[in-house]
Amino acid sequence: MAQLTVGSATQLAKSLLKAAGVPDQEADVTARCIVASDRWGIGSHGLMRLPFYLARLQAGGIKADAKLKVVTDLPSLVVFDGDDGLGHWQLQKAAEVAAERAAINGIAAVGVGRSNHCGALGIYVWPMINRGLVGIAFSTGPAVMPPWGGNSALLSTSPIAAGIPTNPPTVVDLATSAVARGKIQAKAQAGAELEPGWAFTKDGSPTTDAKEALAGMLAPLGGVKGYAIAVLVESLTGMLVGPSLAKDIPDMFASEQDANPQKISHFIIAIDSAKLSVDGENTRTADFSALVNAAGGRLPGANRSNPERPDIAENITITDSVADQLAQWSSKLGI
């Protein structure tokens, strides 16, 4: 295992992205969001993914100098065309716009279509949390999960995230598949077996082989209930924002598809929590947090550090395989 500081990891990621043609500001935001996943211990969505982004940038599947283009601009609803750009900075911008509009109007929603993978979805509820707002985020991706009772992949891992401004903040961040696909990829790279019940082969047979799972399908979280939530996520992203359904989104782990834009869609909702109460100012948020602690539990995501306020001296750990890949890309891009 290799250890880096947050500051050095972020600078390395930013330098690699800039060398691949991404403008300074977009590279800076993207690098911070990538490293935030590693800070949270979600290596499957952090620096492990950077070589895949770089390959897609070089092949043209991700447009390095993409611009967000306004499609719809209403007081409480904004929709952007992502121009095939990196999903990280685009969803961060969408969350900031949603937060600004919700602070004025009480609630706001922002959609981003024709985008790319954005890493750990929970990162993008923090622009709301940091402003005392409730944030909800949805995203789609390549089809890896069959409909309930079906035998072909039509749904992505269909992640959903939510942030509540408790103290510490509550952050719900989960895939509606039994496990995130990035974790399958991480297991494949490590040569490790999967837990039973996580995945199927392409023929629909249960498997614990990570490489077979990558070529096959993932099981829904909680059976038919997870499938139903996945349909909700697909509805709010691929169906309504578009332009692609999950079944038409290229797989970022398949190098032969690197030149094909993913056209992923994201959806953010921001709500002014102070305006939700039926009886005005109250202490219920603090009361609930105290009750959870008194019961011996903790709020979801309570141990996750603020991605908008990184400690650059903090250490993160990546696998030797990821470190080697980043070193190869540094050499390839002349860093």
C-alpha cells in the first residue's frame, strides 16, 4: 500500500488532468472531488478511477474543455447540457446553483445531462449541507442490473445520496445495487473474491468471481425494493434528464469504449430546511441526533469529513497497483 497526503494527492490528480487538457479550475475541482472519495475510505471511487478518466480524455470519450450549457433556466429549475465533460466539476457546479436558488426560493432542482461519471455521489450534497440546506442527489451510469425477474441489464447501480444539516451532518450515500460497481473493479484488481449474493455472470448465474461480475450483472440491494428505488433513480436521470438510458451508456471499465461519450445524467434537489417546519424554529434536528447517540448509534455518514474543507496534511492510502498506474500516467503525460 502507498500513502500520500491529501495535498500531494490532489496536486497529482490536478496535474494529470491538466496535462490531459482539462482547464485549471475544472481540474482543481475534479481533483478535490476524486481525492475526497479516498479520504472517506471509498477507494473504489477515488484515485483508482483517475487512470480510466485519463484514458477516456485521451480517446475523446470525455471532452476536456467542455462547458456547461444552459438548457432551462427557471427560478427553481435549471437544466445544463454537460457537453460530454467530466462529471465531478459539473455536478459540483449544479449543487452550488441548486443551493443558491433554494436559498432564495425555498427549493430548487438542477439537472445535468450529457455528462460523465462523478465519483462518490455523497460529495455533492455538501454544498447544501454547508449552507444549512437539505440536499438530495441522483445519478445514472452503465446498465449493470436487471429488472426484477429479468435476465438482461437495464439499470445502473443507480446511486442516491442525501445530506441533512445535523451536527455532525447526516450523509446518506448508497448504490441501489447490492454493491457499487467500483468495489467490484477494486476486487478484480486485487484478485479477491466477492461476497455471495453480490453479482451474476452475463448468463444470470450467481458468481463470486469479480472479473465475471464485471462482464455480468449486479444484484439489486434488498431484492425487489432495491429494484424499485433503482427505477426511481433511472426515472429522475436517464428518462427525464437524458439524453441516454442506462442501457445505452458506455462502460468506463471497457477500454474499447473509451472514445464513446457516456452521456450520463445527474439530478440535484436543494431544500431550505428552515422553511420546512410546520411550527417554526425548533430543536428537533439536535434532539434526534442526541437520541441516536444516546441509543448507542451514529448518524449515517457522521464520520465523513467535509470535502469542501480538506485537510491537506491528512494521509490517504492507495493500493500499489493504483500508485503504479498513476506513475505510468505521470510519465506518459510528462509530469
